[in-house]
Amino acid sequence: MAMGRAQWGSKLGFVMAASGSAVGLGNLWKFPYITWENNGGAFVIVYLAAVLILGLPIMMAEILVGRRAQQSAVPAFEALGGRGWSIVGWLGVLAGAVILSYYTVIAGWSISSFVQCLGWSFNGYAAPSADAFDKFLANGPLQLGLTAVFTILTAVIVYRGIGGGIELATKIMMPVLIIILLYLVGTALTMEGRGQALSMIFTPNFSELPPQGVLLAVGQAFFSLSLGLGAMVAYGSYIGKKESIFGSALWVVILDTGFALLACIAMFTIIFSVPDLQGRLSGSTVGMLFITLPDLFYTKMPGGAVLAPAFFILVGFAALSSTISLGEVVTSLMIDRRGWSRPKAVIVCSGVIFVGSIFAALSLGAVDSLSSFELFEGKKGVLSNLDHLAANWLLPLGGLGTTVFVGWFLGKENIREELGFTRQGIYFAMFLWSLRVIAPIAILILLGFVISGRDFS
Ligand code: TRP
């Protein structure tokens, strides 16, 4: 056990760092577009249930493992459970590399949106043509260039260590992002599409939930909360012994979910209010974040010409605070396990992951064989398939490993002590029950259904 391990300055320090990792493209980009594709309502309910029933206990379990072992995932599982359990950590590293390889592609779009908004701010806004975004996606060299820029940004920060810079930067940028988002939501809600948007998001109609929706909602809960690959194990290892794990985890869950719902409300309202917007979205709901918001900024909002570029910088930052947490998981393992120097680890890991990114970046229309690649039914292109593989398979599997380990192998006394319960009362029993029984069974049933190829209809 490391002596005098560094700690977050306060509970707020952990909550900010962990929500910096959690809040990212998962909230601003992915949640709105998959909620749209799954017809809202029922999907949102399943998502919220997954966050509460699986997300919260598993986040507590990950933090608990980290704080108990005072180490990051692979060595932590090994120290507490023996060599066999370190496989949960390794699975996480694989998932981290897979996610990074396509996450940087999407993150790159925030750079191009920023540049485009600068142009509009100076020269006036002209609504893009219906196929503008599809053309952008199919522009291979541009996609590769943007991805490369974002990969290099991530590598530079991971190389310098996460400490001072990014933590401080996210502490300042996150609140600003919340304020701009609230302003966006407030402005959007003055538009006539609000009724339709709110009812789509908050009126559940389970007959409209597509068969795979349940799986997608659970996967999205893991993805958005940064669970299932050991990121929270590493962050948990820096939490002071006196802090409440439940309280910290609850805050991260609330912030992350709030961001996702707000982004959804703003985007859906705009879609229902601006006449030709649905046409511009067809085919590429994937680009929803980058297609819908400029309209609101430039046509409805006082100060929009300043806020639009600012907003996309912040989106880039939210993405960057997530990519570095992923990059750190992969890099630190090579340093700890292979004895590599940090520069070597950063260069090799970024290089290998970028090779994966090349396939993802060219799978949006630039190269036909990559764009039509289909590993999972209905998923077109390398990028979508990598996303599906990571979010809906690797992360839930990692989460399963974590709950089973903590619930059944870590020992009741260890858990009780870490959670700060003085005796084994009702809350403790509930937590244990959800880790031992509810969470594993829910994940197993889900994966079982998918493996057997059975759809939910
Ligand atoms: N949660 C981030 C998002 O929503 C993505 C992310 C960062 C992540 N670190 C992670 C996902 C660790 C899973 C595990 O954009």
C-alpha cells in the first residue's frame, strides 16, 4: 500500500474531477441522439432506472475498491482479490482504448463547429443545406485531421500529468458550461416546440420503445457515468478516508444526469420549433448536437454570436476532460506494469489508439467498406460498432465483475468500514442486496437476452 498517497483537497475536489470525467460527449452528444432514436419517454424512464438501480451502487462499488486498495484498477483488484480478479481491470483498459479510438473522432467535431461558428459570428448566419453535415462526415481527410488534433491535445495533457492544469481548467469551465446550457434551455423553452419536446422526453409510452432500447439505456448509463472500466476506481483511490462515498457518488450521478436531460430538452425543443430542421437531421441524428444548436444561437438568442463559439469550446473541454481520464487509464497501466517511462507510454498508447481512430474516422462515408461494416445488427460503420461494443458489452461486463467482486468477495466488514456504517443496519443491507443480487442479475439477464439473439418485442 502506498504511503502518503495524494488526496483530493475536499469532497468537492472529487466531485468535480469525477463529474469532469462523467460529463462529456455522453451527455451532450450521445444521450440526446439515442433518446431521439428510441422515441424518448419510455427510454428515458429505463435510463433513469438504470442510473439509480445499477449506476449508483456500481459507482459506489468502484470508488470503494479504489479507496480500499489505494491503487488504480488492475493493481487494486489484484491486491484485494488476487491475480484472477485483475482481469476486470484489464477488460477496463481494453474498453478504455476502444472508447478513446472513436471518442476523439466525435470530439474533433467540436473543433470544426467552433471554427464554423466563428465564421458565422463574423459574416452572418446562413442555415446550412440539408446535406451539409453528411458531406462533412464523408470528408475523410478533414475527419482524420480533426481526430489527429484532438488525439494530440489529449496526449499532451496526459503526458504532462493530469494534476494542476486540467483539473483547474475543468473546475472553471464546468460551471460556465452549466450556465450557458441553462441559458440555452431557457431560451429554447420560449419556442413553440417546447410542449412537443417535453412530452416526447417525459411521457413514457412503452410500446414505442424499440426492442434493443433497454440494452442501449443500460449501456448509456455506464458510459455516461464513466463506469465499468475502472476510471472511478482510480479516482476513488484519492478520496480522503473521512469522506462519504455515498454522498460523493450521489452528487456525480445527479450532475451527470442533469446535464444529459438539459441537453436533451434544449435540442428537442429546437428540432420541433425550427421548420426544416428535421430534414437536416435525417440520416445523421448522430450529429444532432452540432446541427441543432447553432440555429438557436444565431436566430433566437441575444448574445448568440459570442456564445456559439464559446459553447463549442466548452464542449471540446468537456470532451477533453473525459478523454484524458480514458487516456490515463491506459497509459498509467503501461507505466505501472511494463515499467515504461511516461513519454514512451503516452506516445505508444496514443499511436496505437490513433490507428483505431483512422478506421473510425473514415467510416462515416469516406470509405465505403468501413462505412458499411456491420458487426452488430443495425449498426453501420466501424465507429457505431465500436461504440456499441464498448458501451453495451465491455462496460456492463466490467460492471458485472465489479459488483460480483465487491458483493461476494470483498467481505462484508471491509465494505461496512469503507462506507462508514457503524453497524449493519437497513441501508447497509440494501446496498449489499443490490450489489449481490439485483445488479448482477439485471446485467446477466440483459446480456443473456442479447447473446441469445432474442429481441424484446
Ligand atoms: N463519461 C464520459 C462521457 O459521458 C466518457 C468517459 C470518460 C467514460 N471516462 C470514461 C466512459 C470511463 C466509461 C468509462 O462522455
